[in-house]
Amino acid sequence: MLIGKSLHITWEELACKDEFHTPYPFHDGREIELVVMFEKIRAVWNKPLIINSAYRTEVYNVSVGGSPHSQHKLGKALDLQPPEGITIERFHKTLKEMHQVFGIRGLGKYATFCHCDIRDGDKLIEWVG
């Protein structure tokens, strides 16, 4: 089932990737902000984006080596693969340059994906994994 007015993201994609496919538990508006961020990023390339990780339970977050303070546990983060034909470098550069437009406040660059989150605050927090 699609979320809100999104044409491209489902509740299943936000669920934890654990063995139980634990559903995304937050229905208080943060899911809408997350989806809006996703749709804005997708619109730049007008190509599908694959979500590697969204919500994580505490147990699953530990099992994948996630930060103890992970925004995934709060339902505020997406790990996104670049669209087909786009390098990770170009994807990251665009996310960084347009972070305010997208609503990104946490941005991590990894070998095959970028972490984007909607953490509290106004300043962009960046890192390379």
C-alpha cells in the first residue's frame, strides 16, 4: 500500500529488513516527511530508487552494525542506492548540493548507497562510511 500521496513508496519498503519484516511503527507525521524527501530525490532523476534500509528495530540495528543512535531506529532514515546509470559520487554530490531542497539533515556516503535522514535540527550532519 502506498503512503500518503506517494506514487513510489510503500509501507513494506519502510518496514525493517529483519526476519519478521517488522512494520514501520510510526504514524505521527514523520513518515510523510520521509516520503516527501524520497519523492523529491527521485524526481531529480525521474528513475526508480531502491531503499536498502529504512526502519530498524533495536535488535536488527545491532545485528547490522548500526550506530546506537541510528536515525533508522527512529523511523527517520533511508539508505538509498543511486538510480540506474548514476554513480555513487554523482548521487552523493547532488544530495549534498540540494540537501535543503530535499529536507536532508543527515547525509552519509557509503560504497554503494547514501544514507539520508530527517533528524532534528537545522544543520547538515555529514560522514563517509
